[in-house]
Amino acid sequence: MSLGRAARRQLEELIGGVTALNGDFFRSVAFRYFHPDDVTSGEGTRVQGGRFVPAGVRAVYASLEEATALHEVTSHNSAL
């Protein structure tokens, strides 16, 4: 995927405003990928890529509600 100059500039502005999340969040992880040291590291997404980011970018997908996190992992598993 190649971005034009205007899109790249917008993306860089968004990335520049990113801050760490604070609070309690839910994360549902398929058992085969679960390791206590890595569940919030973003390493799996960095290696494999994710729904919204390409390989090489660390990302952790989390939710404010438990039901949303559960729905995410169960809908992903049913697609396999």
C-alpha cells in the first residue's frame, strides 16, 4: 500500500498525537498465542500484522467492555 503525500502527512499528524492509554481495558487473546509476557507487548502484531496495521507495527487491540473483546476473538475464530 502506498500513500500519497497528503495522506502521509495526515497520518504523521495523527501518529504525533498518540498517547499511552490509562485505565482498565479488556483484551481477549486466542490461547495458542497467549503468553503472559507478550499479551500486551504488541509483538504478535509487529511480526504478523493486524487488522488495522501492517507487519512491523506494534499494536495491542483492547476494549473498554469485556463483551466487545470476547466478540472480537470469537468472530475471528469463526472465520478460521
